[in-house]
Amino acid sequence: MARNTPALKHPSATSSGSVTSGSDYGIYRVKLDGRDVGTFDLLNPNVQPTPHKLGMHSLAAGPHPLRFECAGKAEKSKGYFFGFDVLTARVPVYARPANKDLRELQARPEPK
């Protein structure tokens, strides 16, 4: 039985990243396609990867520059270091209107 699942024209992805933080790391402004998506203060007493959410973005096919710009440092930071660990993008497998009842999308056994 085929279900009527709407196709994604421009998939949206929830993105997050992990950057290194430590006692000598700076504050960085993050831009995707030239738009601000967040500012991260990477000051931390221990050097460790730190997860940060970048939000939900709808991206068409093609390149999309992700830029980290140094915006300074916290007063207690000893430097401006930056370390990029990982970028994760999660794309939903289907889309539905906000008013669509999820029970209508469930597979039902075909009548005998």
C-alpha cells in the first residue's frame, strides 16, 4: 500500500557542531551563507569538545559557506584559540503540514 508522503522540495536540516573549548579559547560568531546563526564563547577551564546547536536551515543544492569569525575573548581567557571538531546535519525523511494528524500517516492493513 503506497502512502501519500509529501516530497521535500528544499530539505531542512537541523544542524549542530562540536568545537573545542578551553582556558585560552576565544569568542566566535558563526555564519551560514552570510547570515548569523550564533555566537560561541569557548572559554572553559578544561580543554574539551563542546556541542553547540546551529538551528534549522532550509538549503538548496550547492555550496553553503559556514564561517567562524573571531569576535574577541572573555576577560578570563588567555587567548583566541579555536578548534572545530564535527558538523552534524539531520534531515527529516518526510515533511507534513503542522495541522496534519500523524495518525493519518500511519500504515493501515489493507482490507481483506
